[in-house]
Amino acid sequence: MKLKNLSHITLASLIFGLLSLTANAEPVVDQPAPVFSGAAADGSTIKLEELKGKTVILEWTNHECPFVVKHYESGNIPNLQKEASAQGFVWLQVISSAPGKQGHVDGDTARRLNEERGATPTNTVFDDDGSIGRLYGATNTPQFFIINPEGILVYKGGIDSIASADKADIAQAENYISLAFADLAAGKKIAKSSTKPYGCTVKYAS
């Protein structure tokens, strides 16, 4: 009887462990992107499911991170946002910085920062509790995910190939997001669909 009880406990523990691993698993390229909803800077609620039919870019950001500053002050990210808009893509900044942590802002501040930087994302999504960030396994700012019109994740990773906060390195770097856009425009599978992100750590609550 004790052995039977032990086997039941062991099986239950195994199932729980597998479920936990699944819940915490990072999204996989060529698989459905995790769905989410979140409050936006303009007061609306963004629901990923409602964006089916459009290509969606998720950009994890923190305006105080020097790696993010590099790509905004140089015009690199604003230019990519303009390129995305020209192709009819939806570009969502995601801020997972918890209240009191570096990079946390309210809606008015987010809109002002974008205006000052010449940034034109479609919207900014606030993720104060970090639930969206953890759903996507977001670790860095900047970090990117691209979702196709069918809701499939087609890219995840960094912005380019040189991990530095030096603006001078941008010209020599391979820009993974620009390359991804080119592949999408040509109707091709993104050649480099999973790359290593770099930058500041996402400032989760814990």
C-alpha cells in the first residue's frame, strides 16, 4: 500500500514538473506566438489575438538602458519603425520594467519620450507585473519578436550582430531586424530566425 501511494506521489510530482516546464518554456520559432493583452500608452487595451492578419513586431525596451539609447539616438530603431510602418506592420514597444525599477514610465511619459526621439511605434504596451515578458522569455532590452499574420512566431532575438553600446558599431553590424523585414517582403522564411539578444536585463519586479 505504501509503495502504491509513493508511486502516485511520484507520478503527480512528475506531471506537475512537466506542466511547470511547459508554462515557463520560451516561445518557439515556427510555432504559435503566446497570446496576451496589456494596457497601452494611449489608454486602450492591446490584444494580440485582435491583430491576426497583420505582422506584429514586439520590441522590449527601457529608455534608460544605454544599449537602447544607442539604437534610438542613432536613429536605428526609429528608422526600423518607419520601415515597419511602410510595410503595414504593427510595432509594439513592450515595457516590462516594474514600478520603481529603471525604465518604468506612465503613458504620458512614454508618448513624450517617443516624440522626443522621433520614434513612431504603433503603440506602447505596459507589462508592470512582467507576465508578458515571462511569457515570451524576454531577458534583454532591446529584444525583438516578430509574429506573422497567422499568429506564428517567425523571429526572436537581438537587433544586430555586435553586442555593444557604442553607436559607431551600428554601421558594421548585421541588422537582423532589417534582414528579417527584407525576407518577409520577399515572401521568404526569415533566414536568421533566432539570434542572441544583448543589452540590459529586463527589470522585472523579482
